[in-house]
Amino acid sequence: MSLANLKLAAEVRAILTDLGVKAETLTGGSLAVRSPITGETIANLHEISAAATDEAIAKAHAAFLEWRMIPAPKRGELIRLLGEELRTHKDALGKLVSIEVGKVTSEGLGEVQEMIDICDFAVGLSRQLYGLTIATERADHRMMETWHPLGVTGIISAFNFPVAVWSWNASLALVCGNSIVWKPSEKTPLTAIATQAILEKAIARYVADGGVVPPSLATLLIGGRDVGEALVDNAKVALVSATGSTAMGRKVGPKVAARFGRSILELGGNNAAIVGPTADLDITLRGVAFSAMGTAGQRCTTLRRLFVHDSVYDQLVPGLIKAYGSVSIGSPLQSGTLVGPLIDKGAFDRMQQALEAAKAAGGKVHGGERQLADEAGDAYYVRPALVEMPEQSGPMVDETFAPILYVVKYSNFDTALALNNDVPQGLSSSIFTNDMREMEAFVSDRGSDCGIANVNLGPSGAEIGGAFGGEKETGGGRESGSDAWKAYMRRATNTINYGRTLPLAQGVKFDL
Ligand code: UN1
């Protein structure tokens, strides 16, 4: 079907009203929401003010004081129901992700699956918020570590994973006994409204089953930058978990730190892969293609830099250029499409600027041209670009949120490893090799300096079970699996004397 014939606004209305969202929510407001598939406006939402944000946070804090008293496994039951509701509404929410972000169908559904997975994880976690028992130096004493709910958790999410990243934070925060306040990207508020409606269904079932949920346990704030700022500055928000650009993190991090709040920052990535002489080139080609072109290059984990050993360069790179030339680009709703649109004109302009800068730095550009402009003038489809670079320089050391893969030839493994690390960002990385020494060196202390380091797969598409995040300008935060939950709780060390004397630590005497 041609892009012009899609009835996206009507589809969006149908999906949201089916989820219980009132029709008037979607019209008459100041925030115009567009679909990158056609560029058309699909809703006009009402925005909340900064003053109303502070009121909402005060209510969220009151909710926290009650929710923290509910036993953790019972809090987990709410997340179990959320996972069930997400399963029920997976197709609808996945489609909305496709319409609002431009993800191809399987990636839209994959995003919802990621939400379901983290709910399952968080349900198990609700019985595993373990603390240690620690050996003490004093007789008849016991020392232990306990974990307690922290407070209001503020979630600032980006357009590219508009709901999965919320779910990583929300499911953990709620299980940990916190209330949540969510400021989604202004580019993707509809998926947030849908998700909130799905959460409200879970809450209604929980309450019908006899559970207690304080009002304002989970608040959605649709608004602009002033709303985000109010959230960041409000001392009642104990933890701000923010996903977005490094420029955003540079503002948010110091502001939260200045009031001694906590933050989890998940910022830019400039992810690389190394292809060694022994690499399985079939797996490499597939792994590179998915992680560099998938999601139209708009994942934090997208592969942006590729270092190819000179002995396999001529076997791999022509095949990649061919894949770039033939990959199917178009409506993400159409089956068979692998690359959907960029989010907006700004993303397209930044991509073109980066390609010009790459040419100026001696790069040979394959692809990168605009597509389908005659069908939809306000939508920005591009052929992904592969750029052969003489060395790592120019725009290659910056993150451009678009499908550009810079390729550099290398001859020495240590040089490639140094290049992998020689950028300001440190999110994800990978190596394709069957050489055990290269593989182990890459994941060792002297290897990749990123939060994610993979072997024989690309840097994108992580599962929820591991901690997600990265170093340096990526911000240092960790979300999702492993022990990332600890950032959502406060830790106390308790020492208990069950004896009849008072021995002091370090042998100190204080005899009255
Ligand atoms: C992001 O791009 O912000 O690892 C998150 C991945 C996804 C999450 C990406 N599971 O690519």
C-alpha cells in the first residue's frame, strides 16, 4: 500500500480508545504528535505545566510512603499482572510503537516483548531483594545489610525505545517499593499513554483481587522541557533515571547531584565492532547488517564503527555494500521491510551533515540518499550509508543517530582494540573472531572499555537479564537485569548486639 493511503490517525485513535483512553485526550492540545511513517500529525495532546508537575510529584511522594509498606512479593504481583496485560495487548502496543517511532513490525513487537521479559524478571526479583549477613569482629553481634524502598523514581525516556526503557525502570522501581513519575519524549507520548492505560488495567485487576494501590503510584506527565526540568529539580524525586543524549545528561546529572539526588544516566553510544582474520564472515555480515541498519540506526546500541582486518576486508566489505544497496526500505507496517523511516527532518539533516563531514575527511560514501520523498514529503526515509574511512577521524568519533556505518581497515589487533576505546562514549562493543586469544583479550581488563562487550554478535539487541548501560560519556548508569535493582533502593547496614556486654569495634575502650 502506498504511504499516502495509510490511515494512521484513525488507527491510532482506534488502538488507544480500545485501551480505554478517552477520545478527547487525543485532540485540542498544544503538543502535535506525528508519525514518521508519513509525517502526518496523528494527535494533539494537552500538556501539563511545571507547577502541576510539582503537585503531581508531591502526590507521588505520598503514594511512595504507602506503597513501601506493602510486602515486596505483593508488589511483585502488580508487575505480574502488568506482564499479563502486556501479553494481551502486545499486538496493539507493538503496532503503536511502529506508527509512532517507525519501527518495523517485528521490532515494534520485540519492544513489547522486552517489556514482558522485564516484568517476569521483576516478579522473581520481588522475592530476591537480598542483603548480606556479614561477619562481625564482636562476640554476640550480628551485622547485616538490608535494602529499603528509596522514594519517588523519575523516569525520562527517549523516543527510540519509548516504552521498553520505561518498563525496565518502572517494573524494578515498583517492585522495590518506589512510586514512579514518567516524562516520555515529546516525540513519542502516545505509546506512553497506551502503556499507562495498560498499567491502569493491571492496577484495576490488582485492586479487584483485594490489593491496595495508593493513588498516584504511577504518574504520566505529558509535557515539554519545563516538565522534565521540574522533575529533575524536585528534591522529592529521589532517583532520576534519564535516557537520551549526552548533552541532556550533562544538564541532568549535575542538577540532580547538586541536590544530592541519585541518577541513572543512559546516554550516547558510539559502538564499534572488530572483525578479526578468523571471523565467521557469514555471521559477521548478518550481525553487522542487523546492528548497523536495524531500527534505521536509531538504537543507543547501534553499530556505528567497524574495524575490519586487512586479510578479510575484501571478502566482507563488498558483501556489506551489496546488502546496503539492496536492503528493503519503506513503510515499517509492510511485511518484508527491514529499514523504516528516521524519526524526523532533524535526524535526516544531521545524517547528511555527518556524511558531508565524512567525505571531507576522505571517506568514500555508499548509500545515504533520501528515499520515498515523492510519496511522503514530510517523512524521512534513507538508504543506510556505509562509509569507507581512511582512519578513525571526523564525524566518526561523534554519535550521529542515523544509519551510518564507518568502516576502517586495520592490520594489528591491539590497534583495533585501541580504536574501539578511543571515543568519548562507552556503551556497547563487539568482536567477530574465532581466535580464543582475541576473544578473551577483548572481554578482559585490557579489552573493550564499554558496559557491553559481545563476541560473535553485534553490539545491539541486548536481553533484559544483564545490566544495561555504559561508561564514560554514556553516563555510567545500569538498568534492567543483574543487580541493577540496587540503584532503586537504599542500603542500610545494621549491627545487632544480642549479648550482655558492649564490646566496641576496633578494640576501643570507653569504661565509665
Ligand atoms: C536503547 O537504544 O536505548 O540492546 C535501548 C538493545 C535494546 C535496548 C536498546 N535491548 O539494543
